[in-house]
Amino acid sequence: MLKHRGFPGRLAGTDFQFTIRRPNPKGVTAITRRERFSDRRPADKRADAAFFAALWAQFGDEPFERGNLDAGRLSWLFGREVIAATDPFDPADYEALLVINEPLARASFPDAFEEDWT
């Protein structure tokens, strides 16, 4: 399992996990598309936005390996802002390649694309 160095482990000040420490000994947790309903809690929406911003900062528009990225957090974006980069795609593989669907991601998380001038 590839560990993405420099990627935040969680949303600061919360328990929203972005990465995992080690492979699951019982098997790889599959990435599945989860529906984001409009009545989700603001904290959940902030976690999605922060996770996507970290993905964009780390990988940009290049394909990337799933590695130690949390399957649950990826599932909130999968099939929309993050899509499979290969066909066939194995959602239960740590080496599966993903890519950011930039046009849809810009519509969903416009703040993630702004330059940080601080």
C-alpha cells in the first residue's frame, strides 16, 4: 500500500479521517459511490471540501494511486469529482488508479482551485 507523504491524515480539530495507517488485514475496503444529500451536516460538507482540496493540491489533474487514502472519505467523492482512471477498475485495490474530474470538481468545490497567496 502506497503511503501518500505530505497528505493530511485528518481534518484539523475533528475526527474526520483522510488516510489510513496500515492495510486492513481482513481485506481492502471497497470504494463505493455515496449519495450526498442537501441536508448533510455542515461539518460533513467541510470535510468533503477539505479532503478534495488536499487531493487537488497533492495530485492536480494527474492520475493517482488510491494507496492509504480513506475509502469512506473517497466514497463521498467517487463517481463525481473523483473517477476511475483505468478500465477495468477494481474498487477494492490499494493500487487502483483514480483521477479528478476537473470540470465537475470546479463546480462542486470552487474554493479548492483558488491560489493561496499567504
